[in-house]
Amino acid sequence: MNKDVDIIHRLLDGELSEEEKRDILSKIDSDPVLKNELKEIEKTIHIAKNSDRLIAPASFTSDVMRRLPARKESYVKEVRDFFFKGRVLRWNMATALAVACLMIIVFAGIFQFQKKNNLVQYANTTSGESTITVRINFHAPEAKKVAIAGDFNKWKVDENILKRQDNGIWTIEIPLKPGAYNYMFVVDGKVWMTDPNAELYQDDGFGFKNSVLKVTKL
């Protein structure tokens, strides 16, 4: 049926030869559906030809465009403009430089803090046997006494006592052979504390964690 309707349109548009016109008219006359379709199309064409035509004003297009909502720029374009427009780029470069300087200051502060609170190792030779002297720091400003107990001293709480320094920092230097050692701090002879600045931690089998000290050759 769609093919026949297409032929009807071609007939009305004058695209068929005389022989094709005769054939399609004959077919339409014998088919009530096609005949009704032809009448409806002819009626539509008649209404269109005889209806009053409205002429759009000269400002019609500009009025329509003015009333349309402004098109929002895509997110990608906004990001591109933010980073690559000349004026904004200069601002971004200045900001990036300031951020870089800030990061250098922050990392320098962290490094200085770690020098005060973390482990420091340096080479040492004792009785012909190579050892590494390890300086261990612990921040406990309220403590009256701080000791360190671990694998290296058979967990004795009174063998390695730290010395109090400025700002509540306690420190000790221990000569150790290269290897890994579990340890904890003992505060005021009774409170066992894990080193918050330890590189590693290991379960002690009793629900707590030992600090792990790795001593490496320099």
C-alpha cells in the first residue's frame, strides 16, 4: 500500500508518463481505498492553494533568535577557556608558582619535623664488628621517663633509657647490626606505646602492634 500511495503522490506531482498515468488511474478506480486516498490528498492540496498566506515581517527571524534562550557553553569549552585564555593563563601560572613555593615550604617543614621525630642512622664500628648507630626520637612532653624495649635488648624496660631534649623530645642512640627489630616505648615504667613515626608495624599476638625498625647498611 505504501508503494501505491507513493505513486499517487508522483501522479499529482506530474512525475508519471502518460502510460503510467492511465495504469494508476485504472487501478485507483478499481480500488476504493486508493480512490479515497486520492480524494483526501486532492482536498488537502486544494485547501493549501486557496488558503490565505501570511507574510512574515522582516524582523521575524531576528525576533525569534532574540527570544531563544542563550545556549549554555559546554563544560569542556568552559574548562578549556579557563586554562588556555591568555589572561586566565597568566593568573594560573602565577597561582601555580605560588602553590609550588608553598609545597616546598611544607615539605621542608615535614623534613625538619622528621629529623626531630624519626629515626636517624649513621655508620659506626664497634670492636671490629660493623654496626649502625640508630638515633631514635619520641615526642612525649608529659612523660617523666621514657625507655625503649625490643628484640635488640630482649624487651628489657630499664636497659635503654631515652634522654629528654627540648620541646618534649626524648632521644637515644643504639648501635645495631643491620636487620629488622620489633620495639615499643615504655613511658613512666608502665605505659607501652607504639612509635607513631615507625616505618612499619607488626602484630604482637596480643591484640597490639609493635613498631618495626629496619636497620640497613649505609
